Amino acid sequence: MVTDTISDMLTRIRNANLVKHQIVQIPSTKMSLAIASILKEEGFVEEVKQYEENPDRYFIISLKYKGKLREPVIKKIKRISKPGLRVYAGAKNLPQVLGNLGIAIVSTSKGVMTNFKAEQLGIGGEILCYIW
């Protein structure tokens, strides 16, 4: 039983990227599915498909690579807020990841979104992870 599903998801993606796997299977939760959809919207992954085989629910992420050497699009993925130490930021203190080349995924009262969208809406929240 995994207690931190977000860290588990990010570690699975990181490990699959290192060995250049095309797909990675992740147990389905609302939060991990929201993070995966943000990764797809921002162009870090190709596709996200949900599957349900009683009683297991999971989704598969197709990772994205570029060039002949299959260089991963996701250079680094880093968990920020952890169960033992939560990290929050106000609307005016949202982080800039790599000079706005990367994204921060933020859990707000209006749902999970990127730091750019949260800044536009003028809301803060829990900083889940950085991706670039």
C-alpha cells in the first residue's frame, strides 16, 4: 500500500524516462489523473488513457521523446510538498520554475492547475511538484 500516491506517480515517470520506456502504468486516483492531464496539456507526455479491470483502476501514460537519440521531453520532475512537510504559496508568491521554462503544479481550491493559470486566477495553494 502506497501512502503518497503523487510521489509514487512521479517516481514511476522518472524511472520510465531514465530507461526510455514508451509507456508507464500508474494506479488511478483523482489527484494523479489531474496531474497526468496537466502533463498532457503542457506537452510533456503524448497521451493518457484510463483502464478499469475489476477491481483495479489505472491509467497508462505515453511518454514523449525527441530526436534520434530519444531524448526525454521531461528533463526533471521533482516533488515539493510532501506528507511530512506541506509547502504552500499565496497568489503573489507562486514559484517560477527555471525562469518560467518549466511548470509548477499547484493544488488550489479551484482544482489542480499550473502556476501560470493559478497566477491568472489570483489564487494560491499547495505546490505539488516542479517539472521541466
